[in-house]
Amino acid sequence: MTDILITNGRVIDPANNIDEVCDVWIENGTVAGVGKFDGSAKQSIDAKGLIVCPGLIDMHVHLREPGEEWKEDIESGSQAAVAGGITTICTMPNTEPCIDHAGIVLQVIARAKEIGLCNLRPIGAVTRNLKGTELTEMRELSRSGAVAFSDDGKPIWHAGVMRKALEYSSSFGYLIIQHAEEKQLTDGGSVNEGWVSTQLGVQGMPVEGEDSMIARDIMLTRRADARYHVAHISSKGAVEQVRLAQKQGLKVTAEAAPHHFALTENEVLNFNADAKMSPPLRTEEDRLAVIEGLRDGTIEVIATDHAPHHEDDKRCGLSCAAFGIVGLETMLPISLDLERAGVLSMSDLIAKMTSNPAKLLNIPEGSLSQGNAADICIFDPQAEWTLDREKLFSKGRNTPWHSRTMTGQVQYTLKDGRVVFEKGSLKA
Amino acid sequence: MPKPLFGLKHLFGIGDLNREQITSLVNLGDDFIDINSRSVKKDATLRGRTVINLFFENSTRTRTSFEIAGKRLSADVINISASTSATKKGESLLDTGQTLAAMQPHVLVIRHSVAGTCEFLSEFLEDTALINAGDGSHEHPTQILTDLLTLKRSMGDIQGKTMTIVGDIAHSRVARSHMLAAKIMGYNVRIVAPKTLLPAFVENYGCEVFHDFDAALDGTDILYMLRVQTERLTTNCCFPSIREYHETYGLNMKRLKAAGDHCMVMHPGPMNRGVEIATDVADSMKSLILEQVEHGVAVRMAALTALCGGATEE
């Protein structure tokens, strides 16, 4: 007798090239098989009309613990993740203290394990205290569980330091993730520089802030033969540069956030601070370029840049408001628009939230291979619901999608073969 | 609450107004000029109304003219500036706004360095009419109404006239509001500045853009000089020196003459003599600068009347 049987669902497991209506069965918290199950089960889930896929991975998340737990903590962030069908999150190191020592890596992993809702795989800092001057002990951070390195939010502006970071990290095969933003061009800005910023009378952040740093980084990546990943790519120029670098055989990859392929700068025309983030929402031309990058594979990963903030930091006028929006609970429905629009097949779309980030980070999650931990997302791609920010599991209320209709809803999330989220509620 | 006039609940920006509303406000301002020149400068229009001037940025003429405007119409006017407010004790803008609104004023007049402050506060302050007295680089509607009243009285119909605005367009709320007003009211705007002082896609406003001041003079009816914030100019590399700025974009007698005898000079103040405008030009017969200040009181009387001077609804 098997422990859990998921029947009749459309099983999509891109890592194993599976896309068919069949069963998934689970024993001892691991995937025991995918195919036609014959026998009895202690518990069964009827997934008729639903999609069954590996638990999603979000490789760009800010959880604020330790240091700013009033904005989010590992518990509320884990809850938001599984509510969004996400079972593995990679947390950015800009906590307080930041993740630049092994002790903090171990601490956040242990805390997530204690909560037991989702895997937390931290991203270590590239430089000590995110100061951009001295490298962290990447070897030890990696041994402790860091899966990549980034000074996210504080771009590594010093070209010499970036060169050394790429050279050192690539000596051991580590991935460097850059929030590409030349602050000397963007400082003081709140929104994309263009006609919208002009009409608002708000200082803009020119697209060249992103593009110029990526151009520099790609040159340094070439020399170092490094692995370089562009976080939350948002501009046409950036997508084009990544595409060209890949054609030249460089190990350059990119992720896109749902807001950058779903929304444009027009969202801030009413001074909406819940549509303020960095990089900012850009033009329709940029949005379409990001979509094309997702379609042709230039952008391999969808990641949210989940950035919860307290409402006090958002309710102070657009130019004073903090950067960032929450994303864990909206990643799937917003991304499903790409499938509905014919940009990506369902399998290719799911790959960008499962097998692709897993491969990039060299982690075992993101597939339904036999023996893998049974981290599974079961969702209804058609179900419509209205997003109410007061009902988010995240402590953050900062979403531009409040009161909008979402299509696609998570029905069940399983972690290690245990149902942790079912039809709107967390399971104890 | 009093019923607002001209369909105005708030006054956020020129961009929210239509031609009829702008014309009505200017004409009402025109009617109030008379009170200001009487020996007894008092009218009962706003008796029983409370107006709070909440200024987070320094201001002399705008704050004073709102205060005088309210007082001459018998409103109770309270002035609060950032240096005396609880902001210094760490209170948020929203809390300051809500606290003052709880004291039930009819109108809050707000100046703040954050663009969209009135739009932001209006979501939380339901019963208080808000007037934007300048928000960041966004809008300054009462300045534009003041200018339109001044032009109406000195030139008559502004339709088809060409206003040439010179200076730091990028950071100017006055320039933005004029570019919006020009489209609505049918006058032309030329802007003159180096690229370092222009906002992105400024041509989308439908204005002509010049980098060469001298090339923009011919055909200009109004030379509108903007104050140069000297500290902003050099530290942000917007311009190499005051000397070169004055030489390139300053309005001197030679340029005023080249523009032609019909051309008038305006400035929203405060002026930097010898920087954007030469002293002899500022003091010349062509200068409307003091008329602007005078008419500013009348227009603010009109704005306050529009928002809280109507018949009271019980």
C-alpha cells in the first residue's frame, strides 16, 4: 500500500520529459513512481482537470529574517511560498546581519527546517557586509548550504571587485547573480526614466543603468570564464546582450520577474507605490522583449524578487516609498498568462519554475524523479479568483495586483510527501 | 460641507482641469483683484471656513499669498511649516495630514517635495479639500492660474501666443504645468535648456525644444524665466558654472530687445538677479513679475472660494 496517490492529473515533469495524464505515487516522503498505479493507497488525491508538477522553485526571494521580521519572517515567507505552489526558495543575503558568514547560512536553513513548509536554500553574499570591497568566504558559505552568490540590491559597482568575484567564484563553479544597476545613473530615481517619469515629475532610473552594468559584467565574465546570472532582467537592451553572450558561448543566464513581463511603467501613473520596484516597470517595448527572451530561451528562469515591505514604508508618497513588491503568491497565475498567450507551452513554462533553476543552482529539487523528495504542486490552470492583499500569507501587502482577477490557482502543495497547503488553507 | 464650484473637489494639477474650469478660476480671480486694491481689504465670502497652509518646503510668496487670500475673504487661516511641525519629531506625512484633517479644516493647502503628495493624501483624507501648492517637480497649478490671469490683463487673449520657458525644465513643476495648460488653453510653449536640464521625452508635451536661447527669441511673446537652483546646477554636473549659465541662458537687455518690443517677461520667483535674469530686465517696463505676485493673491482667493466658498450643504 502506497502512502499518497495522486490520480488523473496532467503530470508535467519537464526534467523527465513527462507531460501526460497519469498517476503519481508517494512513499516515505519521496516520489515512488509516475505512470499507471495499480494497488491501494492510504490517501488519494483526485487531480482530474488539474496539473501535477514538481513543487515550484523561486530563486529570488527576500524574507527579511534575521533583522526585519516585521516585514516578513521565514515562517510567513514559507507560508506564502507554499500557498503559491513553491516548495523551494532561494533567499537573498540582504538581511541584518547579512548572509556573509556560514553561521547565518546555517541559522536560516535550520529555521526553515523547523517550520518545515519549504526548502530554504540561501544565496550567500559576494562581499562582506554587502559592501562591495572584500570577498566573502565563498567556499565555506557553499559548504554550509549557500547555492549561489549575490550582493542583490547592492550591485557590485566596482569593476575590479566584480572581476575578482567572477574569477574566484568560477574557480569552484559557483554562480554569481547580479542585480545590474549602475547607481551613479539611477540614484534618486523611483521609476523608469521616460515619458511617465516626466509626467509625474519624479526622478527616473534610466534603462542604461541596467544595460551598462550588464555590458561590463559580460565582458568580465568572458575573461574569467565565469557563470554570471542576471537577476530580474527588465530591459530590451539587457535581453539582447544576454542573448548575444549566450550565442558566443558564454555562461550567461537570466531570470525574469512576473511583474516585468506582465506590467509596464503605466502602472505608476497614479503614483502607485505598490508598483515601485527596482529595476522599475519599464515600457511596453521592454516588456515584449522580456517575453520574447522567455519564449526563445534567452531567459531560462522565472523568479519573483519577492520583496515584502511594511505599509509604513510604502505609504509615504511615491518617491519616498521603498522599492519592491511581494510575489510568491502571484508567480504562478501571472506566469500562466504566458501559456495562455501562446508564448510558452505548459511544460516549458513549468520548466522555468522547476527544472531550469534547479539545473542552474545544481540542486536536486524541481523534478518528479523516482526517489526525489515528494515536493509537488497541484494547480487548476483555469480557476479564477480575486487577489485580496489582506488575505495574503505574506506579511507584505505591497502588490500591484490587489483586487485583480487571477487565473490559475494552487489546489495542493506537498512537501516531502505531506500535504502542507490545500485549497486555500495551510495544513498543520 | 460647502458645495464646491466648477466641479472641483480638489486642486491637484492643471492636468486634471478642463478649459472651462481654468477659465472660470482665472475669471473669478480677476473679480477679486478689486478687493485687493481697496482700502478695506475684506470680504465675507469665506467666513466660517478654516484653511490650513501646510508647507513642507520653504516658500515666501506662495504661502503668504494663500494666507492673505484666505484672510481677505474672512477665512480662519493657520500656517504650518515643516520646521515647526511634528515632522521634525518623526511624524509621517500621512499622520500629519490625518491629524490636521481631524481638526476639520475645509481646505488643506500643501506644498511638499514629494511629487503626488496631494493625490496620495486624498486617498486617506476624505472630507478635506486639498490644494496643491507645489509638489516636487510635478505640478504647481495656482502659479499657472496666476500667470494666465496676469497675461489676460496685460495681453488679452492668450490663444496663439508663444511662451518661451528658459531654464531648469527637468526639475520645474511650473514648466510642466504650463506645458499642460498650453495644450488646454491654446498657447504655444517653447522650452530652452541644455539637455542636462530637460526631462525625458519632453517633446511629448507638444512643445518646441531649443538649446540655443537666441534661436528661440524670434516669435516669442512671453519670456518665462525659471529660477536656477545654483546648488543643483554645479553639483549634479548640469552646468559648469553660473557665469557660463548666465552667458548662455540668462535674459539680458540684448536678448529682450531681440525678442521684440511686444515681448513681456515673467518669472515665478524667487529670482536670482545676474543668473537667469539681469537686473535691468527684471526692473524694466516689460517685466510682469510683480503683477504675477499681486495676481497670485487674487487667484488663490479664487481657488479657495472654488473649493470651500460655495453655499453650505447641511
